[in-house]
Amino acid sequence: MLKLYQFHPSGNCYKVRLLLHQLGIPFETLETDIMGGATRTSEFKAKNPIARVPTLELEPGVFLAESNAILWYFGEGTPFIPSDKLERARMLQWMFFEQYSHEPYIAVARAWIVFFGIPAGKERELEERTQKGYAALDVMEGELTKRPFFAGNQYSLADIALYAYTHVAEEGRFDLSRYPAIRAWFERVQSQPKHLRITDLAPAQAR
Amino acid sequence: MLKLYQFHPSGNCYKVRLLLHQLGIPFETLETDIMGGATRTSEFKAKNPIARVPTLELEPGVFLAESNAILWYFGEGTPFIPSDKLERARMLQWMFFEQYSHEPYIAVARAWIVFFGIPAGKERELEERTQKGYAALDVMEGELTKRPFFAGNQYSLADIALYAYTHVAEEGRFDLSRYPAIRAWFERVQSQPKHLRITDLAPAQAR
């Protein structure tokens, strides 16, 4: 069975659980003590040299890392990836936006506030990250006033990637009340078949 | 003809020029005054709401953004993307690594030092970015001692994505003398057919 090395509250790990559940692919989760340095051991780096979760063991000794690459691997050949070439690239555009312009601000603010504590001397950096996080939310709001989903007028990997941290942005002190299009999109994402919440146990455990 | 809105010294823009040249696809470049705020105008944001270069106009009024998504669009169906499913996902793994764990450190350090100047009060942040940039180089060096290219034992989009800023990392004051595997990989990348240097004019202009 697939083994997902993860930290359950991480949005990046949640992305993988959500897609696998929606595809009906069974997996088990192994909680990783990221705050205790478990991803920085040589044993873990032998699995994933980038030293992060999620790390997925596809079969014994075969690993894949980076949440959005894992989404791609399982999304290929399914309706989670648009069949049109341009829309497929557009989906990837939003997934790269998520990792470059969204996650470092919205996810990191939440991680500092909820899990790690604000590092000493980083108060001003947190303000900057908050500002850039709002810039990412502004971009999303603008898109979602024009279309129901980020690519191909359908729920795709891009929506999973962006939903993961956006829907818990308030834990990072982002005020979502000023983003009606984003909140309406939350409902569309949550109404997809076999939706899984970030707090839900992984299906294999829940059975 | 394809129109590439770009800032010529940007590694992200260079990625697109390099791939298009290697594929023999003609394009023209439009230099964008990123330091003067040209990407933050409402006119530019109508092209690309993420407000960055590269932004590619595929046909009049149809735009695609995010360097690695542009690479994917043109790489599909070519030898620049591995035919094996796992290696294809592995390629994307390294492209997401590039945007999350490499570019924000190595490219930003170079941009501050060479183009923008180190922002006031950011000296300590530059040190942190330098440290994280070396961590990314360490990961690359480890991979390149095991295989000739990042995915599928062949030159792929992942190599283009990682080469773009790594080969000019010394402009960001990174010492590459301690990375023999990376330097040997530079030579393998540079020896690919129709290689283009970052300083070369775009082919359409050079003709």
C-alpha cells in the first residue's frame, strides 16, 4: 500500500490525502515529527533529499516528493487534469503560483502562528509575508470572479493545490471576509464528490 | 509570432528562450521594465494577473505565465519530457523544488546583488537566503553524483529549470568550486544541441 509520510495539519500533505481519497486509492499515513527534526535525519533524506513532507512511498524503496508533483502523478489520465493542452498548462501555472506566490506567505504565516511560534526577530518578516499573502488572495479573488475554477472550467489539481492553505488562511490571521468569490469557490470545492476535510483522518485509518 | 514579455537577465525568462530555441520555435521578445514597475500596471495585469515575467502571448489576447508552466506547454510531446510516468512526475518534482527551495534564495540573492541592490535592513535576510541557497545546491550536488540529469537519465525541462539560475549563482556570491558534480552537469547541459546562453539575444532578434 502507498505510504504517505506526512504532518497531518500541513496543507501540502492534505492535498495528497484529498486527491487519493477522491480517486479511491487506498494509502496509509505515517506521522512525521517535523518540529523535532525528523525530516532532517540521514534516514529520511535517503527517502527524500529535499527533506520535506509530504513524501510518498509508491512501492518499497521508490519515493516521490513535492506535493504538486505527487498530485500530477495520480492525476494523469483522470478528470482532475484538463484534456485541453492550454488548460493543462494553465492548471500548472496556478500550481506554480501556489508554491511561489501563495504558500510561502499564507502557509508560513499559519505555521508560525499555530505550530512553531513566530521566530525571534521575525515580526517584521511576518508582516511582509502577510502583505504578500493578501496579494496572492487578491489574485485568486480576481480569477474567481471570472471563472468557477482555476483551469478548464472544472475542478482540477489547481483547485486542490490552492484550496489546501487558502481555506485555513484565517488560522494565519488572514481576513477572508473581503473575498466573496474565494468563499463561494470554497463551497464549490467542498461540494465535490468524496471531499475530505483537512482534519479528517486518512481513509485507511478511518475505516 | 509568439511574444515573450521578459527581463533579459532573468533566469526564469531565459528558461523559456532556451527551450523555444532548442525546439526551433520562433518568438520575439519585449523587454519589460520590471524595476520601473512595468509589471504592476493594470495593463500588464490584464495580460498576467500574477504580475510577473516571463509572460508569453501565445496568440493575440491569449497569455500563459509561470516559467515552468510555459516549459511544460511547449515540452509536451517532445523528448524534453520523459515518456515514463514516474520520471515525468520526478521531473515536475525537481521543477517545484526549483521554484520553492532554489529560486527564492539563489535567484533573489543574485537579483539583489546585481540589479536591485540589497533592500535596507535586509542584510540578515540575505544571509539566510544565502544559507538556504547553499542547502539547495547541496541537494542538487547529491543528486548529480547519482545520475547525469534530474529525471529519466536524459536532459529534460527539469535541467532547463535548474540550470537557469544555478549557472549564474556566482553572480549572487555563491561559491560553486565545492560542487564538482554540478559543474560537470553544466558542461552536459551546455553541450546539448542548440544551446543558448543567457546573454545571447533571442533567436528572432539575432537573425
